[in-house]
Amino acid sequence: MFDGFGFFEMLVVVVLGLIVLGPERLPVAVRTVSGWVRTIKRMAGSVRTELEQELKIEQLQADLKKAEAKGLKDLDPGLQQSIQELREAAQSVNRPYAESDAQAPAAEPAPATADNETKPAAAAPAAAPAESKPKE
């Protein structure tokens, strides 16, 4: 983490921190700064991961275009692997929709039968309470 800092530089930073902040506030400041550094590292890792995923998608799309140009025949192993990965990704994306479509008809209510149609509707709401006489 401190590749550019030697022992002497670290010692100068600690002494300056003690002089400026004092011994009571220095530990709190160190914890705060270390929290910021952790957050920045986490964000940088997230950005790196997203960029790697985008670059992989871009490469897969380029490989697919090459494969389509060759008519999906006589492809080198790298292109064949890319096409297989794309097919698997497409299937994994479609699976949740296929499962929800299969479950949807079972969740629908049963159709109305002749018995349900002949039953009377629910009773009318109770009459409003009698109005009370206003006080004079």
C-alpha cells in the first residue's frame, strides 16, 4: 500500500499528525482516513470488475460477428468457445422467463362454474345509522 513511502516519510507524517491533531484526535483521524481508503478501494474494484465484464462482452460480440461472417463453419476453437458461451448465456437469461411462464397458469383462479353464477351477490351494506338530532 505504501510503495512510494519509506520509513522516514512515514515517521514524518506521524509526527506532523501528532503536532497538528494531538494525541486524542489522531486515532480517530487515522480510522476515518482508513475507512475512506477502504471505500475507495472497494469502488475501484467494482469499477474494474464492471470494465472487465464489458470488455468480455465486447470481445464475445466481435467473435460472433466474425463467426457470422464465416457462416458458422470452419471456425477456430476460440470462436467456437465464444459462440458456446453466448448460447449458454442466452439460455440462462431465458430460463427464468420460461419458468415463470410455466408457473403463471397454475396461479390463475379457477374459472367460474354454473354454481358460482347462480349464487346471490353479497348482501347490501348495512343501512347508515339514524341521524342524531343536532344540539341547540
